[in-house]
Amino acid sequence: MAGAKISSERWVLDADLEGQKEEQKCKKRGWRSTLALTYSAIGVVYGDVGTSPLYVFSSTFTENTPSETDVLGAMSIIFWTITLIVVVKYMLIVLLADDNGEGGTFALYSLICRFAGMRPANNGVPDASDVTLSHYSRHSGDKNSKSLSRRISFKLKQYLSSRAGAQASLLCLVLLMTSMVLGDGVLTPAQSILGAIYGLQVKTSVSQGAIVGISCAIVVGLFMVQRFGTGRVGVVFAPIILIYFVCNVIIAVTNITRYKPSVFKALSPHYGYYYFRNNHHLGWVQCSGLFLAITGTEAAYADLGHFSRPAIRISFLAICYPVLILTYLGQTAWLTAFPDQVGSTFYASIPYGDGFYWFVFIFATAAACVASQAMISAAFSIIKQSISLGCFPQLTVQHVSDKVLGSVYIPEVNYVMMVLTVVVIAIFKTTVQLGNAYGVAVSSMMFGTTVLMYMVMLMIWETNFFLATAFLIGFGFIDMVFTTANLNKVPHGGWFALAIAGVVFGLSYLWWWGTNTKHKGIVATQVKMQDLLKTDRTYSSKKYDAMSPDDDDDAAEPLTGPSAFSAPPAVEDHDGVISPMVVDNFAAKGPGPAAAANGLAPVEQLLLASTGQPLLRIPAVGLMFADTLYGAPTLLPELVNRWGAVHKILIIITIRQVAVSTVTESERLLFRKLHYPGIYRCVARYGYSDRVRMDTKFVIKLLDKASRQ
């Protein structure tokens, strides 16, 4: 069975979807579309990294009052971290590694799997109908090439495609990375909203308990509205972030002018050197707080499919990047004058009186909700992708927007995250304490992205080996500095994110293992159709009467052309079940022209292969689902061996995801008539944002498709 494949001659392949894929890409091209996507990306993509100034300095200097040299050194590290990691690594390099326009960890994994010639989340080679997709694969490596890059590419591809252990390790890395995102995904709403609501305590005498209660209430409200989707409120995300950015610029320019106009010297890397030289081990530990300046960066790559590469780059490089640097410079200038107030840097540094303060507070809180929304939506998307790969239990996935591709809502995940977020706020209470738990998982994921990108560079891009290795060593070193610094947080709260990540990873791996074991068991025990069924065709001496309903079962011709029920398409009962009379009309085709000319009526019987016993044809439509595209479905041997019967029309269906966002209804089904009367095999194709519906309309479409075979 392992060698069974689908030949291109027997199936209509997925090449017909390439025009649609290109059409979807064209919608993102042109300066108007790019500008519109750039505007939207500001709110959806950069809410998390944009709200980091709420808590970065307060989470960094938790054990001491910083000196001016410390503050300038911290600013230097923040600047070069954002520049090297966000701008160089992600904006200029990682965004190039898209999988048919999609980004994120699973996109990298899918890209590597296809170029290595292996099936994602499963051992074995892809089906022929997948391989024929354009951009599915291309020449990658040559063992006889004089180019070192091509030889390395070939060896790496050969190693991955032939080693089950390497494939399992790659999958484990991907599952671990995505699990860590979900771990920190619980902390993002807590950190952002708690950091914003803390502004109440700066200007009023409200207690810490009230701050916690208000934050929990906002979190509960935020999660409760998830079922309505982001389509209706998404249009206000960008204005909120933009107004919040404008406020930050005003605050920064004012503080720089008032307190330290020379603060721009902190952009020199030598201040970062002084920071580590003066603080030694403490400086390294405090990197875990400075790392919070780039949390949310992975969202820019993960949301690539929702926007476009130019839109994400323009929105960050032209707006977010300069605003963030200026905001941190303004806070640095203020801290040189008031280092003892580092715990409330963002709100304490707001000038121009109470009116402007409360205006900033409102939009900072709204921006925190936007940042939380982006992470919650990302969690839903990750779980959906895991389910598609067979690496997560089948949960209810609801599509909540017809305009935003991939906008989904998963009730079970939503409520679990809500409870965990409330628990996190109740346990840690302040952003300083919460900062001890935040960042551990994200820093580890960034290192995983560096490793996967190294594989993409060597195997797919065929980058010069030394350049690719320099990428791994350079960015891997930076990632590991932050990761090891964040590991110091584990005893103080970092364990919480790791515990969540561990549970999700264990569940994902266990489900994948069970699904894979089940699939292997099905393949190993699967019965071949020719070992189960056979046909016997004879011709009756009775004259054929095309109008006689008694000859419905004598139809010899395959189901081709328009069916008898095409207009109207079907007769339905009140329960939406197609009546047996529809099946009879559907099968009433008449004999072939040669047999009819001789006055003979053909009789094609379906027999049990083991005994030769004729099978009773049930006057109904049968739908059987199969995990594989060959062999008999699991239920069919039970039906024919025990009951000696099979449906007059039996359609074997396999559900398959394809690499486009959506598949039109006219392109949904691939059909093939088997060598047995009334039995068909169908592949139902769905894109990553499609809703899988098996309703009456779907059944009618199946019958109409079969009638044209």
C-alpha cells in the first residue's frame, strides 16, 4: 500500500487553483492596495510591540535605581536590538521566506517539508495532486554540482526526506515553538492591560486590588466579544494605535527638549558596552527586561498572509520603528532626571497636566486591548493550523469574518485563555512581577525561527554556506543571550508560561502520535477494492424500454452528462435527506447505443469478490469518508461482508487542505468513477480559511458531479 499513488491521468489535479492563487496575490499589489494594507497593519500587526514602552524600563530596573550611564546603556541595547532583530532579521530576511504568501512557524515548516519532498506532520511522500501545484517544489541541490551550496542543499534535503527521526525532530521543534507562543499568549493580555490600567494609580489613590479587579474585568470583556470576530472593530485598530503613537511622540519630544537634548548619543553601541562592563552579571540578567521591547515581532511574520510583504515593511520602517525609537529616547531623557521613578516611567513622564494625561491613558488602554486582540487572534490561528496538520484535537472552529482571511474563533481555546489570563493577573498583580514571567517563551521561539531560517537558506535558497552560517551564529548568539537571560525568570514566574507551553506541546505531540499511529494502522489493514468487489456484466434478451422504471438497475453506461434530476436538482424530505426516488431517477440512464441497437438491455452486477455473491443495491446515496485516497474505506468491508448490500450510489470522500486561502465552489471537488457501477471517489478541497460544510447542498453537488462522469 505504501507505493500506491494517484496518477495525474486519473485525476483532475490542483493546477486549476493556480489562477485563483495568483488572483489572490494580485489583490495585494498596486500602490493603493499596499497603502490600505499598510494602514491596517499598523493596528493589527504592531499593537504588541507598540505597547512595549508601557513596561520595558519598569521591568528592567527592578532591583536598583539606575544611574545615567545605566539608562543610556539600556537605551543603546534597545535601539540595536530593535534594529538588528526586527529590522534586519525579520523585515529584511525572514519575511522573504513565505509559503505561497503565508508566514509564521507553520509556513516555514510547510515550506521545508515540500522542498524536502516529505509530507507535513506525516511520514512519506506527497500525493501527485499536491506535487503538480506550481511553487510546490523546484530544483533543490545537486550532489554532482561543483557549487558547495548546491551539494549541501542536496544532502540536507536527502537527509530530511529519508530519516524518520529527523522529520519527527523537525515537527517537535515546530510544535514546541508554537506551544511557546500560546504560553506567552496568555501573558500578553495580562501584561499589556495591567500596564495600561496602572496609570490610574499614578494620578489617583486607587488600591492595587482595584487595579487588579479592573484589569480582570477588561480581560473578561475582551474574551467575551471574541465570538463576534474582529471584522466590525478591526477598522478602528489602526486609528487607535496611530493616535497612541502620536501621543508618544509628543511626550518624547517634550521630555527630550526639557531634560536631555543630547540623549541621541545613546544610539552609539559603546554605551551598550559600558552597560555590560559596569553591571556584569546583573546587566545580563536585566536583558530579560530589555527583551520585552521586541515582543510581538513574530506577529509581523505570522500575519504576512493577511497583508503583504511591502505593507508590513512600510508600516514598520516608516512609522513604527522611528516612533518606538523616539519614545524610548524620550523615556531615557526623563529617567536621567528622575531615575527613582523608574517603576512608573511611562505614565510619570507624561507632561501637560491632567487633561492630556487622561487622554493618553484612554488611548494607551485601548492600544493595550488591540495588542491583546492581536495575540488572541494569533492563538486561534495557530490552533487551527495545528488541527489542519493533525497535531491538535478536533475543536469547533468558527469563521467570524468574510473579509479577513483566517479570522477564526475557537470557543474552547477562548475560554481557557480567559481563565488563565485572569489567574495570571490575580497571581502576579503588577507589571513588575508579571515581567518576571513574560518573555521566556517568545525568546526561545525566536531562536527556533533562526534555526528554521538556516535550513531554508541552505536547502531552498541555496545561500552561500558561509553567509548562512554567519546568519545562524550572529542572530543565534543574540537570541541565546536573551533566552538565557529570560531563563533566570523561571523560578520567579517564568515557569507559568513554560508550564502552559509544556501542556500544549504534550497534547499536540500525543495527538499527532495517535493520529499517525491510527493512519498507519488503517493503511496496514486496509482492504484493496479489487479484493473486496468485482463486477459481472451480461445482456438480457428482454427488450429495453427507456420509460420502464423496472430497468433502473440495468443501466450499463457510466454516469455522464446531465442527470434526470438536474432541474430541479433533487427532491428533499423535510429533514434535508435526499429521497430514494432521486437516486432511481439519477441512475435511470438507459443502455449504451450498441446494446440498444441489438435490442439487448445490459445488466452490470456488483459481486462480493470472495464468494461471487451478488450484492443488494440499496436505493439510496451513501457517503463514506476515508483518510486515504486508495483502497476501500473502513466501513465498506463491514457493510458488504455482513449485510451483503451496498448503496446504489456510493461516494468515497477524502477531505484535503490545499495551499490557497479559499477554493471556489466550482473548483471544490475532484471526482473519479471507479470500475464498479455506481461507486465514485471524491476529493473535497478546502483552503485554510474555508468552512468545511457537509450539508444538503454539498450532497446535491456530489450527485451532480457524479452524473457528469
